[in-house]
Amino acid sequence: MTTHDVSDTPRPRRKALGRLAAAGAALAVIAIAGSAVAEDPTGDWQGVLKTGGGSLRLAVHINKTASGGYDGALDSLDQNAKGIPLAAVTSDGARLSFTVPSVGARYDGAWSAGDHRWVGEFNQGGTGLALTLARGEAPPAPAPVAYRAAPWPYAEREVAVAVKGVDVRLAGVLTTPDGPGPFPAVVLIAGSGRNARDENVFGHPIFAVIADHLARHGIAVLRYDKRGVGASTGDYSVATSADFAADADAAATFLAAQPKIDPRRIGLVGHSEGGIVAPMVARSDPNVKFVVLLAGPGVTGDAIIMAQQRAILLASGGSPAMADTAGAQERRILDAVEKAPDHAAAVAAARAELTSMGLPGDQADLQARQVGSDWFRFFLAYDPAPALRALHVPVLAMIGSKDLQVPAEQNLPALRAALAANPDATVVELPGLNHLFQTATTGSPSEYGQIAEHVSPLALDRLSDWIARHSGGK
């Protein structure tokens, strides 16, 4: 549910933030005009993939091999994904083709001598999108906004958090406002994917921005690399949301014992999957005095996946009929995974479904391992409602109206229902914001890297104002 992987929630057949292009209207193979003059494909090429809901800047690097063939790599610049290996790279000077196995994509193009470029189609998951490749560097993305202006009215220090009962040490940074304290404080809990302490998604250091803002408002912040990521120890590949809850619990306990931190004013702020983890911890940890859910789900992962896929496909130019077809396929894969008794059976069942849908064997294997993983199986089945109903501390839940990964129309009513008995629960829809709480046009993940804004001031101010009222901060 952060991107990537991002942040964001992995989806069957591809991750929500990990695919190179959201689905768009199917295109016919493009007829190419121009002479058949041969062109050497080696070198650097760039193009822009239009997805209906936005565009993605791609860079393709093709090399000559010792055997006389070709290999190469692809960069999806707006998704901060670089060095994605190409396979089956072939060219006779008049045509160029290659596959991108890790995302289930293929490119076929023809050389247009008059335009000095390859003109063709990028096909992913059965959806074809026009892609023209020209020599040179891709056009730059918008310059990101600055989020940290000197002088910094806070101090930062590296910390290490031991997780009880397991061989895991979380490496992170504690940001403390200037002054004697003691200060209210929060633990930031990242969304899905291999997120380090800044929860950097497509070049947007979301947690660093939040930490800077909160520290300027008198609130200390602890953020950390997820287990097995960055400088933290542990095995990320076998961890589930329950394991990440143990890590967040350890972080809250650690924070309560730090100098200048008021142990009576500690809260959890969870983004996306972190919005599942935070209530899991807060329902039983007496250190936690308040909870903030940033795009936190109110329904099961199974329901999130289905709604997410449809919303992104429609926002990216797909038709309702295409969304219906894709949803039926997704449903078959989810059912196969959920009925499987264990990890191995889930992977085998997903592979069988993907293969039956025409996905090549290597791509089916890769995606089956993703959707059959322990993390994904836990996420599909987990219902956040019981933990939300068990919360007896103040809760703020915010979702952007243009969030397509945790759709507001699906999750806000569920959150309100689960928190109905809590007298100090606030559930808010923030107009015009996407899953990363950026000001967005469509909300599609393909826009994330093209938006200069890291996090909307509207979201930051709502967050700091609410925490201040419920913790005694500035």
C-alpha cells in the first residue's frame, strides 16, 4: 500500500506501486511509416508512456554482448525504479523488441528513419500502450519542493531498538524539538514494501517530511528502517503485519524510556499498512495514548485489493468492461490463494491460475511467489475492525478523496462503523489528496513521481493540530 513497492499494498499479478504502467485502453498495433534504414539499437533511449491517468518517463539502455547479441535495462524514472533487467532483446536494425520479465511486459517497435526513433507498443498484462523511444535522456521530473529549511529547530540522533524475543534490531532516527522537554512523541509506522525510515516513495521522503513538520510543532518523532531493510536486522521476506506490529510495539516502548520524552504522551502514526499495524499495537500497549491512521484500511485486504485494482484501472483510462474482466481474473487468483492451506500450496495454486490466463511461465512464477507469500496471505485475510473497535484512546483517521489504493468511499464508512463507540474518534476525508497525501489530479499511482509536492500542507496541519490537542504539544 506503499509502493512500491510503495507504499503501498501489493496486488495479485503485480504490485500496486510496482507496475510500470496502469492499465489503459487497448491499442491496435501501430503501423510504421518510413524507410527500412537499419539503426544500431545500442545506447540510451527515452520515451514517455501515456497511461490515460498520467504518464511515466522511461529510459531504456541497450548494450551489445560479447556474443554479438543484446542485453539491457529499463528505468521507470517517475517510480524511482532503475536497472530493471531486459530479456530477449532482439533487433535487425529495422525492428526492436525486448521483454521486461519482472513486470510481465514486452516492447515491439519499428525504426522510423524520418523521425530517428523507434515507434511501437509497450504491452503489459494484455494491455498495449504506444511508446516511442528516441536517443537521449528522458525529460526531467518536476523539481521537488524543499521540506527542511535551516535552521532546524530540532536535533536528530541515530538509535537502535531491540525487538523482544527475536533477533531483530531496528535502526532509526529520533527527532527531538529544541528545548528541555519533556515532549509528546510519536512512532511512525510505514506502509507495505521494503521501506526505510523515510518511507521514500518515488522520490518523496514522506516520513522525513512528517518528522520535520511535527518537530517544528513541538512533537518528537521516532522513525526506523523496517526489519531486514536498510540498517535494520531481521528477515523481511518472511515477515507479516503481525511481525511489524511487534516491531512498532518495541519502538513505542523504547521511545517511552528516552530522555526529554514524556511517556504519558506517546502515540502511533501509521501510513497505509501502518494503519493496520498501529491499532494492533495500541489495543494492548499501555504506552500508546493516541493513534493516527493515514490512509489506514477499514476493511479486509481481500476487499482492498479488488477495489484498488478497479479504481486504478478506471482512473487510468480503462473501460468498465475491462475493469470487470480484470476483476474476475483477480478474484480467481485471490480465491485460489485464500483456499490454499499453506504457503507452498498458495504459490502452486496462484501459478496454475496465472498460467491458465496465458502468463508466460517465468512471469507466472514470479507473481505467484508474490501473491502466495506469508505477508500477502495474512493481509488478504486480516480484518482491522476488531482491533479498531478495541481502541479506547483518541483516534484520528484521514484518507484522501483521490486515494485509489485505500479508496475513501470504501474505507471511510468502515472506519466510522468500527470506531463508532469511541467518543474521541475523528474520521476525515481530505479533498483532492491521493494515497501519499499529495494534491493530485486523478490519484493514480502513475502520478506520484510527477508531483512536486511531497505531502500536502493540508494533511500536515491537520495531523500536527490534532496531535497537539491530544498530547499537549504546541
